[in-house]
Amino acid sequence: MLTLKFIQDNKELVVERLKIKNFDASTIVDSIIELDNRRKATQVEAESFQQEMNALSKEIGQLFKAGKAEEANQAKARTGELKDKIKDLNTSLDDITSQLNEQLVSLPNIPNEIVPPGKGEEDNVEVKNGGTMPQLEVKEPHWDLIKKYDLIDFELGTKITGAGFPVYKGKGARLQRALINFFLDEAEKAGYSEVIPPLVVNEDSGFGTGQLPDKEGQMYHVTADNLYLIPTAEVPVTNIFRDVILKASEMPVKHCAYSACFRREAGSWGAHVRGLNRLHQFDKVEIVQVAHPNESYEILDKMVAHVQTLVEKLGLPWRILRLCGGDLSFTSALTYDFEVYSAAQERWLEVSSVSNFESYQANRLKLRYKEDGEKKAQLAHTLNGSALALPRIVAAILENNQTPDGIRVPEALVPYTGFDIIK
């Protein structure tokens, strides 16, 4: 979340920049400042009464020793009154602080100055593209191909669990594992340290990265234990650094992780959510960095370049979009989406988002760093990206590489699959 000091010092900037996200922050910002003023005034009053009570407590014993019982009893009566007033003020202070925190977490991150205005995905800006569009002799969509070659069984997944939980079989399972290992190996080459995180997180972890209280309806909730299935490895990996103070010399910290991901909002009916296009459970390799604020945007560019190398090595046509304000997430300051072209569906499929959250998540996480020789800790910057999400990558690979003889496996994956064609 935005810091209270930043909001106080930059009220007009916050309101103006959040207009890019189509968010009217004027009422909330005014409320935050008013609540903070009340909090400060209440705290000062409570501290003043506490000081008076402390002084009287010392005086009472002296008055009794001096034989001034009546004055001592009057002082005791006054301390009783002060205790009640302090108790009431502390109750008010707790209530004001709670209201203030609720207002603070309801305010989105402000977008970077290069974020374009817009209402939704139709207003995103293409910044780069590459790859060669496939020329297909046959053009079957992946949901037909997976049946033809017995790669994935959606009906069996529905029987076992429900819609959106596919079962990968044979060469389909091998392709899935090949992609995971390929993405992890490429991340390691780029300097990322691999971790295997839990697939469920507690409420504090969900709050730390901004999924709670904003997206609780999108996550599977294990109610008996108040735990949440992760929507992405971003959540547990970033929370490794909750309540941590790093040395500036330790940054950037670079982690990658493979995990299954679980999302309740799998979408509506239609071709755009058919087959692998949208699932409740899917596999993804995530890259996460904790960075010095002076370096985070340079690091964002490097993360985008890393994802670009992945889609290039897979031989897929790709493009990069800078998200407009209306399509930018609640927590992000700047996001680039990667899309690959699906030849049989004749449409672009999103396969990655790479984002800089600046200090927004770090403030929730209490993730800080210290410069060498400095006593005061400052908020770090956090970044993450999909490198990559598998379902739509698999869909594009199957569709773009189909031939009358079978589906050719991208050259980069052959050492992982052990076969170069699916027949």
C-alpha cells in the first residue's frame, strides 16, 4: 500500500495519477488525511493525560507521607478519572487506526508516468513484437489436437474434480514436464535461485502481496484452517521477505519457482475460454526480484528481456503490450504483458505479465533495506513475472507446429522431451 507520509506529501499527485487507473481517490485521500489528524490529536490527548496521571501517582505517596491525606485522596480520585479518560481515548484511537488502515488498503498503487490511459485491454499499447507467423497445411484447434493425440483429458479431470482441472497424459504430460524444466533451467542461467514454495498460504501472506482483501473471491479458501490455495508462486516467494531487512549490497535478490496455480474465476463459456485457454488449475514458473528503488525499472526491462528469450527459443510469434491504466492490476505500477499467436484460433493469447510494484507490496510486507552505514531502513521494490505460464504456451505449440505427419516439438524442448514429434 502507499505510505501515509507519501499520501500526505503528495495528495494532488496521488489523486491525479490514480485517474489513469480510472479510480477516483479524492474522497479516500481526504478521509485518510482527516483520520490521521484525528489519530494524532487523540494520541496527544491520551499522552497528556498519561503524563498527568504519572505525575499524580508520584505525588500521592509524598502527600500521604506529609500527612496531607485529603489532598492525597483528591489526587487518587483524579487518577481514577484520568484512567477512564485514557481508556476511552485508547478505544477511540484503536477505532480510528482501524478505519485509517481500511482506507489505506483500499487505495490502489499509483501507476508509473508512462502508463497509458485507457479503459481495458483494447487500450493496451504494443511496444514490441517478433517471431514468424506459421503457415499451416492443416489448422486444427488445440482442443481437437489433444483428443487426436491423446495428450490431455478434460472429461477425466471433470470426473475427478470438476471443470477446469485437466489430466495430462503420455506425451502431453512429458511436454508439460519438459516446459517446466526448460523454464527453470533458463531462469537459473539468468541468475535466479530456485525455491519450491508451499501451495497454500495464510492470510498475512495474501495481504502482503495484495491478494487480500482485494481478490479473496478469486482464490480457493480452505475455510477450516483459514488458508488459501496460491493463485501464483508470486505470493509465497515474495512473502519469504516479509518482515525482513536486507542490506543494500544484497540486492537484487532473484528467485524463481515452479508451482501449480489455483484460480476460481476460470471464466465464462465460449471459444476464448475453451480447452487450455483458461483453467482453474495450471502450472507456471514465476520469477521474483527484490530490488533497490534506484534499479527497479532497469531490472524490469531485464525481466521482460528474459521472458522474450523464452518465447523466441520456443519459436512462437510474440508481442509485448504495455498495459493501460484500466487494465493495470490494483497493486502494479507498470506491467508488460506477453502474448503469443495461436495459429488455429487466429488470436493472441496472454502467457505472461511482468510487473514492477515499486514499494507498494514492500510496505504491506514490511520489507526494507539499509544502505551501508545507515541506521534508517527504507522500503525495497518488488517485481515479478510469469516465465512462463504453461497452458496457453502448450496450446500455441500444439497449434502452430501441427503438420500432416504430427506435431513437431520446438527444438529447445527436444532434449527435455526425448522426442521431436508427437504422432
